[in-house]
Amino acid sequence: MITGPQSSKFDSERHRMVEHDLKGRSITEAGVLSVMGRLLREGFVPESYESQAYADCPLPIGMGQTISQPYIVALMTQELRLNHFCEVLEIGTGSGYQTAVLAKLAKRVYTVERFSELSASAQAVLGRLGIDNVEFYVGDGSAGWPKKRTFDRIIVTAAVPKVPEQLIDQLVTGGLIVAPVGAGGAQELIVGTKREGKLIERVACDVRFVKLVGKHAFEE
């Protein structure tokens, strides 16, 4: 992996991604555009896929998981409406790229990953980038954060058949959750606001994610 700030050979591709794949579609949030325009995505993909780091498509990262396409990362982040007071729960650390984007825009990120290898790799990359406002946990993301607490925002980066009640319980009243929901090969990206203990949902778009495996999601 390339993780150092000295990397510059992808500058033009990063610029093209922002202008064409993000601004050219529905991404208007200045903070999201700024962070993704500076964050070195090539540092989060396997070396064999480095040349495709800024292609607007998901890429394999091992363990049957993927790094989401840039547009979807930007869209999900934009839908969270983050500010520097937000504490965010991320379900599915994966490569750590989405984690890094969140960390640049929020107060603190708590991220759960099922695979210890991916969590360790993400921790190493974020550490080298000096991102230190992230707490990592290896376990069943469908059960939420292991300690009893609530979050201002929750993002689920793998498909669930429905939003687990365990995650709704960990969302503050008025908080937002973004998750791909659906039992088939494709899902709907749901944006939910918690009101009186329930989610008021709307559909942002159709998406396609790998499944979240866990007690309150899909069986292995």
C-alpha cells in the first residue's frame, strides 16, 4: 500500500474524481469534496489495484470485502450531515477509507469490523496518516458498539435485510443513520432520522453492497 503524503502521481486522477464523479453528480457538500480531494485513496487499496484507485467502482480489499466506489462514499457521507461535534458509529471498517473521510469531518469515529486483518490494516493506514480520533473494535457490527452508549450518526457500509434494532437503540433522538437495506443482490440506500424511538426513512438511491454478516443481519 502507498500511504505517505509524498504520493503525487495520482493528483490528476483525484482531481478528475472530484470534478467528474462527485461534483458532476449530486455531491455538493464542501467538506466532503475537500476531504476526498486531499485524501490519498491509493493508500487504502491493495497494490495490485493501485492504478484503479480513483475509478468510480468498488475494488476488492480481501476477505471477500470491497472498498466502495468514491461516489457512494461521498453520497453516504453527505447524507450524514456531519459537523465537528458529531460522534459517529461506523459498521464495517473495511479498508479504512470511509473511516478516514468521517474522521476528518466529525469529532470522533467508532468503527466495528468483523475481520481482524482488515481492522489491523485500517489502523495502520490511519496511524501513518496521523488520524487519531478513531476507536476500533473487532466483532459483530450488527450488534453495534460493544459498550452501552449512543451516537449522533451511524453509517452501515454493508447490506442489511433491515436496520437492526440494536443500531437504532444506539442512535440519539434526532440522529441520522445511513444504511444499504435489502435482502437481494441490490439494496436501497436508506437515510433514517430517529423520532420517538423509530426511524423515519427515505430512499436516497439504489446501491449494491456486500452483505453484513452477524447475529442481527445475514447468516454466514
